[in-house]
Amino acid sequence: MSDPSSALPLRPVRRVRFDGRLPGDKSLSHRILMLGALNRGRVKARGVLASQDVEATLRLVRALGVDVSVAPDDSGVDALAVHLAGLGPERWQEPRHVVDAGNSGTTLRLALGLVAPYPIAVVFDGDDSLARRPMRRVVDPLRRAGAAVLGRADGEYLPLAIRGGNLRPLSVRLSVASAQVKSALLFAGLGTEGEHVVEEPVVSRDHTERLLRALGAPLEVEPAGGEGARRLVLRGPFVPEGDHEIRVPGDISSAAFFLGLAAAHPDAEVVVREVGLNPTRTGFLDVLRRMGAVVEVSEEGEVWGEPVGSVRVASSRLRGVTVGAEEVPRLIDELPLLAVLATQAEGRTVVEGASELRVKESDRIAEIVRLLRPMGAEIAERPDGFVVEGPTPLRGSPGDAAGDHRLAMSFAVAAALAREGTSLLRGHEAVAVSFPSFFRLWESLEAR
């Protein structure tokens, strides 16, 4: 638990107004940096997320010997301008020290696939939270392809050491849709001769596929028989080449906290601009609409295959909904927030098929229940989700983010919706993982 003396007071917000841009997409920032390290040529990226998670990926790229320069990008929130001068993976160096992945599961899982095809040894470690998160879903298929991986509990947990090179073609059918696992295996295929196949039971976020195709990779995506199942076929090896420029769109998962507050608040209007509208990431907007929210989306262009635009949400009368397993991959990061909004919705809200929440930065199912009950919420935990009965007036209460950035921001939404009382949040520093300026912007909601 965090030091009680460092608790951040959060008061109810009486009027919500916001119109602007939010931090760059975290998923895209990771992938652009890794593909930039792989690329033969220069990559100039603006709007890269300046956060602890993305800093972990920058540490990896530097450890591989890639020439990287980083400067603040004053045109964005929590933004970096990053220039990478890559010479291709054949010029990577073996890291001299352990690569610290911090709290970033994306860095660790994708990096395992990225380095696996090449004859270098890399040792990874991370913080206590990351050391509890399972890695065998990536490690096992890489081992079958020929990579040597050692780690705690036979490679399930950090620290992990990998030596790659001379991989065989991969053919993997995922039992659970995971963008991180899928991306790691596609990255491994980039450096491996032959046809590599990854099947997923339902569509997960597809940033990696879009970026690879934008760079010219020979990747095919086709239905795989079941409803929503997909088969991805990559013909390797492929190394991107040439000079590229990109501006990272805003992160819809970060924007969700502002948009969700607007939907549930009686006097609110929020407009988020230049935000990513990838359809594998906008499940939260679809659920908001089903709940009866006023949601207006305007697509305004495309960046490297990623649709970008504006989203406006205003005060709405919400009703309970059921979210099933087939929807979960498209709004996995927003489910704790959905639990908060459900306390203000008429009727019952049920989330099921979301057991993946238990192996995130925290057990998000157990922790969101623990945070909301003292505030007056009628919420019950299920093995793979939760049930909320609403509407319920919330009241200020102490809470601890359990080291989880999504929980910290979800609690801030609950505190803003409270009818009375000041909430005290311990562990608010966790937002630095994905949105360091969150509370600074949050404090300005009423002033705008």
C-alpha cells in the first residue's frame, strides 16, 4: 500500500468542460519505436507518448545500439519527438546490461518476439508488478520455434533471458485473444525465413498489422472459420527500409476517462481531438452508445493505416448493459472505468469473459470492487468479470490504486461523480505509466 500521507484529494466536479488533444497512443508508441529500431533508415516520430512504459521501450532500443535522439514535443501533451537512425537488425549489439522493462508488459512481450530471430542474448527484468505477470504464452511458441528462453517458473515469470537465431516458421493458434502475444509472434516472423501463421479466436487490437502493412510487409489477414476468428499469414524475412515520418494520434484509452465522465455527469461536454479511432480500440464508444450516451465521432484522416478524428460526448442518461467475451478485447483497458459508469446507469451492468483483467498491472476485477464498494456502489465480483446495480449515489472515500494506472484514473472518475465528500487517492503516481499529466488536466476540467 502507498504512504497515506501522500494521498491526493479528489473532490466532486460540478461542471465538466474539455476540448483538446490528449497524450499519444501508448500501443502505437511502443510499436513505432520497435519497428524504427528494426528499420534500415531514419524514422521521425512526433507525439510519442512520454511515459514510464514507453521509456522502457526506449531503454530497449538504446540497449540494442540503435542511434536514438529524444526531445520534448511542445505541440502535444506528454509528448516526445523521437528520431531513430536504424541500420537494420544485423547491426544490433548485444546489450551489456539487463534491460529493465519497468511495469511495461507490452515492452517485455513484444521485445521477446523482436529479438528472438537474431543471434544475440538479452536479459530482461522489471518491477514487482511485471514480475507477477505470466509470460509463457509468448515464451512457449518462441521455444518451439527454436529460441532458448530461461526464466523463473520455467519461463513464466521475470527475470527472463533469451538467445535467438535460426528460428523455424511459427504456426500458433491462440486460445485467448491477446494483441501483445500476437504482435510478439509477428515480430518474430519478421526475422525468420518462411510462412508464419497466427490465429486468434476473436479480433484483438490490430496496430501491429496496420503498421506492418503500411511499411510494406507481406502480411495477409483472413477469416479463420469461427465468428470473429482471424488467421494472419506473414512471409518472412522482412526488414522495413527507407525514411519515414509519423505523428502518433491520441490514445483512445486515455481519452476514455474524460469521455466516460462526460457521459455519466449531469453537466458535461468533452471533445477530444486528433485521437486514434482504430475500430479494434473503440469498443468503449460502442458500449457507451448502447448505454444511451450521446457520442459523436468524426473521422478526419489516416496515419499509417490508423483512422484519426474527434470524439464528442455530452451528459447522458445511462442504462445498464451486458458486455460479453467477444467484446472484451476491444475495450479491455476501459473495463474498470465501465464499472464506475455502471454505478450511474439505470439497471444492471454485467461484464463477463474478462478473466484477462486478473493478470494486468493488478487484479483489476478484485481491485475495482474494493475501490467502489466503500463509495456506495453495489458491485459484485465474478471469476471473469463483475456485476453492478445502478444507479447509486457515490460518496467520497479513501482508495489505493494498487500500483495500477487504469485504477487510479477510474477512481478519479468515481470521485468526480460523487454527490458529496472528498476522496483521497493513494498511489496516484501510477498514472505516470501512461498519462503523466492526467491529474493536472483533471484539475482544470471545471475551469475550462
